[in-house]
Amino acid sequence: MRVLRAELGIGLDGVRAALEQVLTGLYSGTLPEMELLARKLRASGIEAAASRTAD
């Protein structure tokens, strides 16, 4: 949650909603944005990967 708050610039209530979306695969953005977020998560010890979804 700390990484999401720092990277997304959102408060505690917002980060809980974002975390739920990340965990269920519903959080989306451009591939570079998602890869940057995944890198930040991995750097903090959290297993994460960015992937493309079918349109």
C-alpha cells in the first residue's frame, strides 16, 4: 500500500480501492505506466508483473 500511495499520489481510502483493482487484475494504464509501477513494487519486495490485455 505504501508503494501505491507514493506512486499514485492517493490517500488511504483510494489506495485500498486501487489495491483491490491491482490484485484482481482490473487496474489498468499504459504498458509503460504499469511496468514502472510493477518495477517499484518489485523493488519493495512485492512480486509484480505488467501485462497486456486483449482489447
